[in-house]
Amino acid sequence: MRRFHLSGEHFTELAELPADLPAEGFVWIGMARAEFEREVGRLQQQLQHWTGAQLVDLHVSDLLNDQLPSHFDYTSWYDLMVFRRLAAVAGSEEALQAIDTSPVGFAVFDRVLLTVHPDDCQVRDFFAERLGKLQEGRDFRGSARLPTSPAELMLRMVNHMVDSYLELRRLLTRQLGALQRSLMDTHGHFDDWPTLLASRDALHLLEDTCEDQRSAVQEWIDSLADWPVNGSLLAERERELLRVRSRDVLEHVERVLSHVRRLESSAESAVQMHFSALGHRTNSIMRTLTVLTAIFLPLNLITGIFGMNFDTLPLIHKATGFWIAFGLMAALGLGLGAFFWRKRYLGTQR
């Protein structure tokens, strides 16, 4: 478990959970799922003391469930966001078979943010380091200020998880490109169908994951309209900034979804082109064999006639009969070959 206090321009990591909430700012608690399962009782008591509310039992189950799809829910005291990350498995070169979509849970109170991560998730440590650099003025990427509310920090973390997929695009594109080149290689024999089918299944899973992400972010945006502002211009401005940042996250999710669908379409097109090329090649072979059959069919007819057991056949008792028949057959074969060549039934021209 890591505990942080954010207030204005100050970002501090706490050694222990404070007995009471600080006078300003908010507290961020980041913990692994296994640790959350062990500490949920003590954490519930602390949340009750800080905010006057605890996590609902169903939401605790959601945060502990590592198979839950992305979704959003809310209560009168807090909002719950479960968002499946898109990250490459460390040390794996097969991008399509090595994308980790483990869920990360966010419980967003007014002045407390609770995040529940997979055991090997780097999001918490990445943001702890980045926020420390922001406080020191050494990180100028993206927003150059510390988040002012738990909701804003949650959106930044969600946006980072979406953008992490964009880093996988090159790996995905390269792997699918290699499969497509193998499919379209006319001089090779493609037999890596299990890998291709596994890649298509992985893309379908990614599409489903992105659609769930989009629905969860859209529900969050819709819920912002119901936030109480009590006529405060500052509160209204903060809500509007959250809407802007939320729409930016939604736009990034849409980009990811669009890219996944393009990859799916490209893979499907490659498979269709592969079978079309096989059909075209088969047709070319059958056409060549048909032409050769058509050339040798009259030659077989001539040899069949001269092979009959009759004594009165023309040319059969002449010394030049063989050469006359052979010349006729050669002329007929060459003539038919030239005819079919001019018709482009032979050769590589189409």
C-alpha cells in the first residue's frame, strides 16, 4: 500500500494513513488487489471515519474481481470506475497473444481516491514518480500541474492506461503485417493457421474491451451533469474541466477502438485475399491442363485411328507413311498451341 497527500502544489507520500483527513487537498491510496483483500476491513473503518461512508459490499466484490469488464457505478458518497488496462506482458514478443487487460478499480470520494491495481501493475508507481517530478518542476509532459481533485487524478490515470495501448500499435501492426505477408506469399505454403486464429481472437477481445471502456467513460461523463455545484462558480469550473478531460479520454478510447477495428478488417481482408489468390492459382493451373488436354486430344485420335487392325488404312503400307502422319500430328499440335497462345490460354499473361 502506498499513501499520498496532494494539496495545491504539494505532493507528499505518507508513511501511514492519517487519523483524520488533512485540512486541504485529498488523499490517494494505491494498493494491489491481494493487499486490498487483506486490508479491506481496516480500510472500510478508515473510510467511515474520513467520509462518513464505506464501500458497498458489491463494489468491494467488483474491486476484488480480476475478470470484471470495464464499467461505471455511483452512490451518494462516491463513484466507482473499473477500467481494464491495455498493457504488453513484460518480456513477450508476441504482441497479440501478450496483451494484459487486467482491471484497475477506482473509488472516487470527494477528498479520497482509492485505487486497486493488479499485483504487477506499474500505473501506481508511474504516477507516484510523475507527480513527484511535477512538484519539482521536472516533468513538462501533458499537464504541468498537480491534480486538484480525486476525479482529475483518476481521469489522468485512465488516460495513461488508454495511451499505453497506442505504444503497442507498432508491435501489433508488425505482427499482423508479417502474417499477411506470409498469407500473400505465392511461393510459400502458409500453415500457421493457429497463430492467425489466435490473433483474430485477441483482436475481438480487444474490441470488446475497448467498447466496455467507452461505455464506462460515457456513463462517467453523463454522471458529471448530476454533480451538485451549489451555485459556486469554482465548482462549476472544476466540473467543466473534468468534462473536458473526460471527453479527451473518450476520444482516446475511440482512437484505440478505431485502430483495433482497422486491424481486424485488415486481417479479414488478408484471409479473403489469400483464398482468392489460391482460387486464382487453381484456375490458372486448371486452364493450363485443359489447354494441354485440348492439344493432345486430336493427336490421340490420330494415333487411335492408325492403331486399328485394318489393312486398307491410308499410308499404312507406304515407307513415308509414318513421316507423313508424324508431320501432320506435329503441325496440328503446333497450330493448336499457337492458337491457344494467341488466345492467352497459355503463359503468364492475363
